[in-house]
Amino acid sequence: MLIINGFTRVSGPGIVNEGDYAGFDTANDFGVPYIKDFSFTGYQTEFNRNAGDNFGKSSSQNVASVIAGNSFDYPSVHGNAIAAAGKGFVSTSVGAVEQGSVNLSDYKTIDLILGKQKATTIGRNNKGAEFFAFPKKLRNALTHFLDKGGDLIVSGQYVASDLRSTLGDNDAARWGEDVLGITIPDSITPTLGGQIDGMAGPLKSSLGSRRYAYSNTLNEDFYIVERPDVIIATPKADEAATFLRFSDTDAAAGLLIRDGKSRRAVMSIPFESITDENQRNQLMKELLEWIEK
């Protein structure tokens, strides 16, 4: 089994700049600190440019907080769960796949780590957008892999929405629908509860009747997952079922998809953000059992 680490994003918070309303939109996109953040005092509370000295005012509730960011060690988290299921693995990077140093056809199953990867511009945008969840060369490699019957586990907060990003290319959204088999609904209710429920579903996975907590608040152990995607399956798949739902909205957070000989488990909750190690191990075990049926 091959683990691909595609979570390389390190960036500041989202920015809003709309007329008199401006500032750092940390509630919707906190960004991704490098390893740990010691400098964040609290969420911005005043966005009105006309508020005088109060413009940009923030709370102070996080003055003494240490906040987790991208620790870059998530292949070990995924690998521990795979090993606990009695399976072996090797790991690589998206860059190695894009450069052709790794041939995906050498593997039957891939676990793709996307974390909070999404198209992002930094500073004055001199470099253009970076950190695409599915850059074109990766999409091409995965297309060949899936067409040959390869199996894929992929998890990331923006696993579907980044394919529709206005910063990306026009083919990305179509690739998500036609190849990966997922998209996002036209209207979305934000999911804020920090919990997901397992479901058995028609594919007869044993994932039902279990509630998982994921990191959706600032803390020093796990990066925050603020606004994970709601995902839906497209008609292309031979068979699809929801295996994870958000506890507060009942919307889908995980899909099991069978397309020909290929099976895919797609999660908008990053696997490594599930806070309980035993639950991560059990989830990985059951996903691998379904894939190997």
C-alpha cells in the first residue's frame, strides 16, 4: 500500500476585502501555521474600516494558547493505522508522483493525504496560486491508476470544493465528477459540530453505529478543521453510498464508491483530524476490509 502525502500547505488566514468590510476571516479559514502558532491572540471582532481605532480589533482569548499547524508527519499517523490493521505500507510525496519517480501502477491501494490543502495565494500573489489539492499532474496519474482498477482512500477538508476553485483550471471540476466520482451540492449548510456518524450503507460496510469526534476548535494537538466539505456522489459511479455523515446536519462527509474494478473511499474529514487513535485504527481497518472485498 502506498501513502501519498499531499498536505504541504502553510499559509496565513483567509482575507476579506469588500468595501468597508475587511480583515482576517479566521473563523472560516484559520489558515495553516507552520508546526505550531504562538502568536495568535484571538479572532478578529471588528471588520468595519470606518470603526476608527477599533478597526481590526481582536479578542484576547487565545493569548496564552499554543495552536497546532501542519506538522508534516501525517504519513506516520496513517501508517500506524494501516499497520494496526496488519498491512504494510510505503510513503511518498505528491512531488515524487508528479516527477514520475513513483509509478502508481506498482500498488493496488493508495492512501492520499490532503489535510487542508487548497488553492491559496500568498502575500502579493507574486507566485500565483499554490497548494492545489489535485494538481493536474497528480490528476493524470490518478486517472491512469483508477482506470486500471486501483483502489483509493482520500481525505481532506477541501477534497471536493478545491476542484471547483476559481484559482484552478477549468478541467479540475469535471475530473472530480467524471473520474473521482464526487462533487459538492448546490446549497450547503455549514457543519460546525465537530462530530461525524458512521453508517453501514448498501455497500455493507461495517462502519455503522459509531460517532467520531474531529478537531474543529483551536488546540495544540490537531490542526483545526473549520468548514469541511459536504460531498455527494456523481451518477458516473456503478455504486455509491454514504458511510459518514455530519452529526449536526446529516449531510455526507464520507462516500464509498465502486466504479468498475476500482473502489474509492472519499472523506471530507481529514483522517488524521479524528482525535481518538483507536477510532482511527478501527476506521482504517474497516475501510481496507471493504476495499479488499
